[in-house]
Amino acid sequence: MNNTKKPHTIESLMAKCTEEGDCQLWNGSTTKYGHPVMTFLCENKRTTTNVRRRVAQLMGMKIEGMMVSCSCNNALCISPACIEVISRKQLQLKTMKRERQQSRINTRAKLAKIAQRRSPVMSMALAREIRSSDETGRQIAARIGVSAQIVSRVRTNRSWVDFTNPYLRLKAA
């Protein structure tokens, strides 16, 4: 009985993927960084290899001393259309560029959150509504979209003081 396995072909590797747009996303094992790997027996030893590198070999690309990367920047993609063979320096530059872009996106998102937080929700009309309402502080806070602490400060006249009411300061004294 012959126990030798047939060597992988591009088709056999693509059968272990799911198609998402132009990419073939690997469903098998991955490294701790999320890159596709496969384990097989070679001369009675378990050998682990990068799937993208194997696909590049099967496509006839020269990969000796080069890095095999993916042009779509999806760590799981092994599509032959996305595979590119580049030098280590090119890969480092590509990674740095991607990280800078991600950093800019994160910075923009943080600035948008800060701007959203700073946008004034309260007004004197809302403060008057808070003071005149019979609801609990938490109910008003949830309805208006402010914290319960703000509602408490408005009700105790420590914030958003209504100076148009001449009796308000007399009541506090």
C-alpha cells in the first residue's frame, strides 16, 4: 500500500480557502501573527512552511533570498493575483507606510471623538427643564444624553446657574 501523499498544487491549496472579493482567504493554520502556514511530513519530519511562499514556488516565481508578501495587505490572503515577491527592504518600507497610514487613521478617529465630546449638549433651556422635571436624575440624564453628575450639579445650582431668577440666590443663602 502506498502511503505517500501527493504534493500540494495551487488548486489543492485554494480548496482550503474561502473567496472574498479577489482574495482567497486561508482557513487552515496560522502563525501567532496571523500568517497562513501548513505542516506536512518531509523525510519523516514534520515541516512547517509559509503557504504564500509555497504558492509562489508553485507559480514558478524565484523566491530565493526574497520575501513573499501580499499586495492586498490581508494577512490571510494566498491568492496568486495578490502574491508579490519583494526584498526585505521593500517589505520593511511597505510595512512602515501601512503603519503610518493606520496611525493617521487612528489619530483622526481620536480627534473626532474629542470633538464630539466637546460639542455642547447642555444649554440654559435644558438646565431649566432639568430643574423643573420630576424624573430621577438618571432618567433625565439618559433622555437628554448627559451624565447623571451634570444633572445633579444643575439641580443643586452648582452648574448652569440661572441668573435671570432673582430669588434663586436668596434661596441658596
